[in-house]
Amino acid sequence: MRAKPLIAICSTLLFASSLSLAQSDEAALAAARQLGNEGIDLFEKGKYEPALDRLSRAYMVVRVPTLGLWLARALDKNGKLVEAAERYREVTRFQLSDSSPAQFTKALEDAAKELSAVEERIPSVTVTVENADPQGVVVVLNGTRLRSAFIGVPVPVNPGKVTVEGTSNGETVTESTEVKEREKQKGVVLRFGGVAGAAPPPAGPPPTTAPPPAGPPPNVAEPQPAASAAPPTADSGEGPGFVHTTLPWIALGVGAAGVIAGGVTGFIAMDKKKKLDEASCIDGYCATWVQQDVDSYNQMRTFSTIGFIVGGVGVAAGITLLLTAPSSPEQPAPAAARVETWVGPGSAGVRGVF
């Protein structure tokens, strides 16, 4: 049984040498003849995958109906029903002449019969898109780009696992399914997370609310106004009370510290002055060994003056704030009080009019 197809292939390839100059190379014809014979032999032994490889290579070199028919059969056995159907159709479209071998005519007749049987077994899937514009979605079906025109309509596929991947606005969605022979229009839905192309939800009627009552129900007391917040007290540290009660005593404390510091440094300066007067100083010029005491005396005298000035200002400010602070919100402070400070050489004081 195997010798008949092999002889047919050989005679076919010999006839094909006269079809075109491109196929007249003897080495190419010899290689195609060998590949074709190997492919048919492997096919009859049930080794369909290597048979497909050999027949594909031979058909690329010599495109004749007999090789095309066997190639379609090998594609069918390898589960590639879509490719097998296309190869059967290609064989049926061969234009034969009166001088064509009888094997060519027989190959066309067999291809037409086997094509009908294969087409009934080819399954199909329908890819649909949700929450995105189908025209803007890139769909890849089993590794091949699917045109947007085929979205939403049945697309022939080979039986087995089908993987569909869609990309829209940077978002990628992948779905997989199993398709069996003769299973038609199996659906695969690509659902995107966006809302492109989706109609907004219809606006419902506004909520119905009951009108407010015309007046308070009987025997219901009218709401009383809330009590106003109590004004901040002087001890709270906020408001004008802080200025009128706390700040004067702070000023008096600073003034007292200044007066004490001025008195202490003044006493030290007077003591140093007494010692310098007893030292060897003539007309204001002193010996070298007492120059250090002279400098210390000048510093103490300066510190004493600054202390009395700060103390006088602090005491004056504290007394002024105490005298001008109102005793109550309704009783303003008298405006006639006046306090002044005075500073003299080695002394300072406060005077005022009340």
C-alpha cells in the first residue's frame, strides 16, 4: 500500500519540473522528492509530528496538489484543523491542464471531500470586551493579533487550550479556556476594571422628605437659648486679665532684682574705691600693681549703674500697670496717675503723681 503513494509523489515531482524555471533545479527536486517520500512514510507509520515537518519542507520547494493533500492530512493529525482546512482549500484551487497527471486530479477531488469533514470539526470562540471600547483594545488570540473587526463574532480555533489577552489603556486582562472539536461559539469575556464606553447609571428620583411641621407640637416647651460661655478669668492665663494682674508683678520682680544687683555692685565698687584711695595714686595716676583693682572698680561701677537703671524701669512699669488696671469691667482705671524714674551717679529712684 505504501508503494503507490510514493510512486505517485515521484511522478508528480518529475512532472513539476516542467511547471516553472524556479523549480527546474535538479538538486532542489531531488531534495523535495526525498522529503516527500519520508513524510508519507512517517505518516503511514503514525508518526504525524515528524511527518508534518518533512511534508512542510517539501511543499515549500514544490507546490503541487499531491504534496499539498498529504500536508493537509498531516496538519489534521497534529490537531491543527484551521491550518489543515486552509491547505485543503489551496489544493482545490489548483488550475490543472489537460496534460496534468491523473494523480493531480485525484488529489483535488480528495481535498474537496476531506475539507468538508474537517470544517465540521473546527470549533470557534467569540471574544467580547466589557468596560472598554473594542476599537481601542489590542486582543491577542493564541499568540496572534486578532483584528478588532473579529471582536464579538465567532473565530475558528484549533481544539485545546485557548488563551486570549487584551490590553486597554495600560491594563492587561488574560483569559483561558478549553475548546473541544465541534464546539461552536464558545464565549470568552475580557472584563477591564475601567469604565470606558460604559453608560453612567441612570439618575434615580430625589429622595422624598416630609415637610417640616408648621409649629411645635402641643405641650412641648420651646427650646431655651444656650447659656453664653463664661468670660476667661484672670487666673486662666488668657484675655486682658493676664495683663492687668500678672504682668505688673513680673515687672516689679524684675525691677527689684535690678535694684538689688545695682546695690550689691555699688557696695563692691565703693569698697574698691576706698582701697584705691589708700593706694599709691598721685593726681589720678596709680602704680602698675594696682591697675587691676582700678579696672575692677570701673566694671563694678558700670554694673551698679545698669542694675539701678533696669531696676528703676521695672519698678516703674510694675507700679504703672497696677495703678492703671481696672478693678472691674464697669470701673475704668484713673487716668491721672503718672510714674517717673530718675537715675543719678551711683543712685536711682522712682517718683510719681497719684
